[in-house]
Amino acid sequence: MVTKKTNKQADKNAKGMFRKLETAYGNSEQKYRHLIDLIPLGIFEYNLEGRITYCNPFGLKLLGYTQKDVGKNLTVSNIVASDDLERAKKKMQLLFRGKHLEGEEFTAVRKSGNTFPVMLYSYPIIDSGEVVGVRGVVFDISKSRKIEQQLQEILTRYEIMLNAFPDIMFRFDKNGRFLDYNANSSDKLALQPQEFMGKKITQVNLPDELVRRGLKMIREALKTGEIVTDEYEIDVPDGTNFFEARYIPIGKDEVLDIIRDITPIKDAQDTIRQIGIEKAMVLDSMTEMFAYYSPDLKIRWVNKSYTENLGIEQEQLIGKKCHKYWHEGDSPCENCPVVKAAQTGQAQSAEIQCPDGRFLSVRGYPILNEKGELSGLAEFCEDITVRKKALEALNLTQFSVDQSSDAAFWMRRDARFFYVNDAACKALGYTKEELLEMTAFDVDKHFRKEIWEDYWAEIKEKKTFAIESTHMTKDGHEFPVELIINFLEFDGKEYNCAFARDITDRKQYEENLKEAKERAEQANRVKSEFISNISHEIRTPLNSIIGFSEMLTGHVQDSRLKEYAASIKSAGNSLLMLINDILDLSKIEAGKLEINLGSVDLRSLITEISQVFAVKVALKNLDFVIDVQSEVPEYLLLDKARIRQVLFNLVGNAVKFTRSGFLRVVVSVSQGEKTGKDKLDLEIRVEDSGIGIPPEFHDEIFNSFIQVENKKNISTEGTGLGLSITKRLVEMMSGNIAVQSTAGEGSSFIVTLKDVSPADFSGTLDRNENLSMAFLRGKKVLLVEDSEINRRFVKDNLQQSGILVVEAENGAVAMQKLKDTRPDLVLLDIMMPVMDGYEMVNKLKSSETFRGIPVIALTALAMKEDIERISGSGFDGFLIKPFHIGELFEKMNDLLAQGSKSESLQEMHNLESGSSYDRQFLNAVKAALKKINKRCLPLWKQANDLKEFKTIRAFATAIHETGIEFNIRLLVDYGDKLISYCDNYDIEKIDSSLASFPEYVKKMKEIIETE
């Protein structure tokens, strides 16, 4: 019994211990996971099928995935580039067999498709002695690769720069071993490179004395950490050459030896020694500065270059010490080569910077007498400031080039590469050694041998240019590149330096953008067509609704019936306003709404708008205040139609949402905002004491179809388009609109227009309405309209004015009626069955009999494209439905009173050939047409394209003068009318007149051809 109880107790203790271990393991696992989540490395795990089962947050961020993606069958194949996938699968097989993957480089793929290099460390996950998965650590090595590339490019570029230096350079280690060399010409080397590279100075065939002194100088430079200078001589077949060697310590164990041939200087020393300083005046012609010193460092003589560089006369220098003038000091500079030459008895050199920023290369030489005693010192100075700055600039340029991620290629005249960077190797898939054995023809198919010389000559002339080309990789893949090519000339040799940027993504983006643009344009065309059709269908019945309501108002006497008629007209105008708003919004979105500037009397315009709302203002007993401040000019250059629309919307809203109190329009010039001599910033404020707008809706109200009151479920008239269109119109006029409002305390809308120009006048033409109506009485009009109700509206109004009206329901019927009667004018609808307006007007203008009859289009098509088509289809004018009958009378009066262009041309065309007068007239037409082609047509094209009043007026004046010169009344009238339209800023008539001018030219050509 005791044993059994003891065993149970042991089991209980074991279970408790197991639970503790299990809890401890869970806590450890949680801490481990938490630690992994914080590590800034990509850590992941995947199973034997390659599916990723875990990835820490940093890894997900690195690859652009989320934790949800990991749960959706994300595999290794998704994150490894296709070029590396086979290699990755082979490595996975090794890992599944228990091998480790230490520091393998791959190209990873982000979720976005972008690739980047990584260093991968992977280890098998072993459970119960079997591999159940793989755990990996990923390092993003993009930056390190870029740094490696930059370092390599820096080294390569420095090598090129070093090759340009005239001196010979050797690099030694502390034991005197040749590590490297540089010489721009192998002729300067005493030995060939293979005879000394990698060997110690003691192991090469050099004079013993030169070897001994070289080792001594290397050790001294490393010991002192300072530059050590030595001179030596070498016998050559032509005599003896002298060299100066400067040993410069670089680091702890290496020395740079720069060797310069100073034989010419030595020869000068010999000359000085032989003929004396007083006879060495030849030194005076040297561009290099020269000075001769006594042993105590006093100047005894200097050449002309020396004095010019100091800006001091020679007499002022003789007997003085140079440091007073060069370094503004009381004692020589620490590393003065002249002083060191005096102290050591050996030639010395150094670079010295003066207080004024100039750099000098100074060489000092001791001059010994026959006894070997110091008798004087010679100094040669060269101003190397420009060279130093050029070297700094070159270093900066080199660094910039090295930092570039674009592929770089340097080519010789034979098109062979002599330098490529790592980016070029990576882009093309070649090693650097392979590319340096290749030419431009091998990687760029646009460069061909047969045109290479022409290309070289062109780039030599242009110095630099950019082209797009195609590069081909080692495996045959082609990709587009943008090449920036520069021509360089250095040390008498010509080079091309080309930078190539892979523009595959840009090309794809451009293609996508093109497709998106085409889709957007197609969608916009469909939308515009739909809006145009809807507008046409609504405008046609609106023409009758508004027209008949106006007629009823004038005919009925009963007050209730008058009220009903007024309600019908008001509803029709509201619907018309809605259609106009939708059309304007469509035009703005399509970028087809144009701003046409003209002279505007803003005071009169605001007064006119106030009269429109006078009844509503009176019914609500509101105070309507107009305050246009005195500094506002009488006339301003604005788009009258658009500024009226803006004010109409803002005042209309103020009236609608104000139940009592006031509304006020204040116009002023913004204080301190004048932008130029002839321009100003205009501020228009529309204020009211209405219901106000809560702050949270201040931005929202300018969006389409938004009404603040709808948020409160209060019924409100309108569509919510007014403020949206207003904002866009203001912005199109280079302005902005803002709102200041608090719920229940009224609103203030502020419109600011920038750079507004004052205008000199407001051009208007006075019309004698009674004279116009008298002129129209008795005229015969052919009315072609498929809508019976619209025909009735127009017919009734015309007949009341004494005009005879003949009706036709389509173009085909109208053409039949033209055979029996010849009208003075045709009113022609566009959209009709059987034969539409376009077809009929074409038949009219092609007919010898009827081409002189003016035609006015009555259309519900209001889109810009429709107006342009109507203007170019032979119509003499047009009106957009719904229109006021007064507009129709005005249009008819213009055409019939002045005579249509077709009628005048017809009269010209019907002139009998043969008489002396006819021959004279035809000659005048020929001469006029010649002048029009030479002078007027270019002006017309400019005026038609720019739509600027200045260019339009210049064209109109030229036509007018041509008509006067050749006695052609038609051209005189055309020019006068166009000038009149410019004076009145009548944009519609200007557009129509400009569009019709080619028809004038065509008719004149037809007259000449009938000769």
C-alpha cells in the first residue's frame, strides 16, 4: 500500500514538473519570438514544400508583404528572382539534407516586383533527428553593393587621372617592394614593369647608390611621417639626366615616390654658375617665377614674372626677404624649400599656400662656389592655384560620377571600351574583363561600324547630347536605355564617355499612361456625347416652354394666368440653368472651357444681377447693398460671361439661404497685393445674414452635388453644382475662393482674382430696335424644324413682326419648297429626320441658285465640338436653344441688313466675263488673293490659334486694307465687322467669323477658275 501511494505521488510530482517545464518552454518561446520580432534583419522559416510558414516584421517590411500574405501560400518562388530560382532550389535540396548555407548572395523580389540583392544565411530545422524545414536570415546588401561599385569606380577614375600627370609615381611598402606605378609614357621608365613590379628595390637592376638612397628615404619618410626629398642622376646615352624624388608617407607601411625630371633646372643652375647672375637675364623671359638669394636669404635678383605675381617693382625687393611679401610674416614659413636648401645643401621642393589663398609650387636649390661653399640660393616658383582647383573640381566630378547608379562606358576612337563601371557589368551580364575586350558595336545595335566615324564627328562637334537606344545583355535580352554621351579630349587623345540608364520601367509607364489616356479620352468622349444628347433632348422642348411662357405673359390679362405663365417660365429657366451647369462642369473637366477676356463694367454688371433677384429680395424684405470701392477701376479686363456666372451663383445662394436681414456685395483692391504697374488683385466679397455653414462643411460645399442643408434633411432647391462650378471658374481665371461662416450667423464668400488688368472702355454698340424691326418686315423666312411646337413658337413671333414664314419639317421637304419660293433667310434645325441640317446647308451652299441665301442654325447642341462643327459647315450664324426671340431678331438683322457673304460672292461669281469692267475686277480679285495668301492667311492662322484680340484685330485690319486697295467691298465689310466684334468683345461672332474666312478664300479661287 505504501509503495502504491508513493508511486502515485511520484507521478503527480512528475506531471507537475512537466507542466512547469512546458510553461517555461512556452515563456521562452514567446520571449524568443518577441526578440526575433525586434531584430532589424529578415528572418523566415519555410517547410519542405517551400511554403513560408513564418516571417518576422522586418522581413515582411523588407519584402513588402503582410502577415496575411504568409497565410496565403506564400512560397520561396515568390520572393526569389527568376534568374536565381534554379540555384535557390539546388541550395534548398542541400539544406533539406542537413547542410548549412553560409553567406550566399541572391536577388530577392518584393511584392511590388522590384528586385534587390540580399545575403542569405540558412540552416535546417531539425526535429527528432529529421529535417522538417529551413530557417533563414536575410541581409539587404543594396547599400553595400552600391558602395563597392562607387569605390571601384573611384579607383578606376583616379587611375585615369593619374595617367595624365607628367611625373612618374611608384608605391613602395616598408621593405622597398614595388607595389604599383604610374607613368603616362613607358619611355620615362628606366626598366620595364615586368622587371620591377612585385620585387624589392634591391632585386632590380638599378645603380647601387640609387638603391641605397631609395631605401634610406623610404625608411626616413615612414619614421618621420613627413615628405622627404632627394635628388639623383642617371647616365643616359646623351649625357646625364637629373631627377628629383619626393617620398610621401601614405599610411603606416607604404610610401608614394613622385619622380620629376629636373634636368632643365639643373642646366639652368649650371648656366647661372658659369655666367653669373648678372648675365642670366634670359631667366627674365621665363613664365616661371625665379629669384636669386644671398646665403642669408636676402633677395639679390628676381625675374619679371616674379614681380608681376607680387605686384611689386624689382627695386622694392632687392635686399629684402621674400616671406614679408609672400606670407606676410616676420620669418620664413616652416617648410620653405629655399631655407631647407640652405640648411641641407640639397635641392628641396614643397607646395605652399599664401594668405591670399594662392598655391605655389616652390623649388629651392643651393649654389656652391668652387670650394663647395654656399654662395647663393636659387628659387623657382609656379602658381598652381588653377591646377589645384581643377584637381579639386575633377575629384568632385569623379566622386559624382562614381556615385551614379547608371551604367558608365568610356570609349576610345575605335569604339573599344577602356573603362566600365559595375553598374554596366550588372546591367549587361558581363564581367568587367569581358566588357573591356568589347566595343560599343557589341552591346548597342544602333552603333554600327559603317557610321561610327560620322557619329564620332557629330559628338565631337556637339560635345554632349542625349539619345534613346537599345542595349543587349550577354544572354541576348534587349532593353531600352537613355544615353547621355559626352566628348572629352585629354592629353591630345579623344574619348567618349557615355552614361546609360535603363528606361524599361519608364517606357512601360509611358505605354500605360498612353493607354490610360486613350481610355480616359474614350470615356470622356462617351460622357460628352451622352451629355450632348441629353442637353439636345432637353433644350428642344425648353425652347418652346420658355418661349411660349414669355408670349403668354404678354397676352393674357388674368393675374392668375400671368402667375401660372411666370411659374412655367421660372421652372424652364431653372431647368436651363441646370443644363448649363452640367455642360459647364463637363467642359471644365474635359479642359475645353475657355476664358475670353474683355472690357467689363463691374458696377453695371453687379447692378444687373441685383435686378434679377430684386423680386425675391423684396419678398423677403432683405437689404441688398452694393459697395464697389473707389479705387476699383471703372472697367476691368475679365471674362464677362464667367464673372457674371460666378456672381450669379454666389448672390443666388445668398438670397436663397437668407430669410431676413441683408446681403452685401463688396468689391475692393486687396491691400498690399498690387502685382505690377498695370495690374491689381481684385477681391469680391458676397456676404449675407443667412443660415450659415458649419465649419466642418467649409471644404465640402465646393464639391459637386453637395448641399449643406441636405445634411439636416431640409428640402432645398438646386443640384449642388453651383459652388463647385464657381470654384473651378474662379481658379480658371487665376483666382481662388474661400468661405468664412458660422452656423446661424451668416456667410461670407471671398473671391480673389490675381493680376487683373484695367481696361480703357466697355465697347458697346447702340442699336435702333425700331429700325431693325422695320427692316425685317416683309422679309420671307424658310423655317426648317422637325418639332411642331418649336416651329409654332418661332413662326408666331416672326409673323407678329411682319415677317413671312414658310415651314418645313425636315431638310428634304425644305429643298422641295425652295423650288417654289426663294426666301431671304433660312432658319435651320440641325438634328432632323430624313435630311438633317448639315446635309441641307451643304446642298444650299453647293447650289448656284441658293448659295447666296444666309442660313442660321437653330440647335440644341451646345458642346464646344458641336459649335466648332456648325461654324465650319457653311452656316452664317447660329443660336443655341432655348433662345430669346430678341436674339433671333438681332441675328437676322445682322445678316439681312449687311448682306451675307455668300450673296456678295455669288454676285462676284455671276459677273459677265468679257467686258472691260469684268476683266478689271477679275484682275483685282487675283491680286487680292495673292496678297491674302502672302500676308493675311498667316495672320488668320495666328488669330485663329491664339484667339487674342491683338492678333485678331491685326488680321481684320489687314483684310480691310486689302479690300480698300483692290476695291473689293466684300473684304472691306468683312474686316469692318470683325473689328466691330473685337470692339464689343463678342466672342461668339469673332469665332464664327474666323471660322468662315477659308470659305471666302475658296469662293475667290472659284471666281478666278471660271475666267
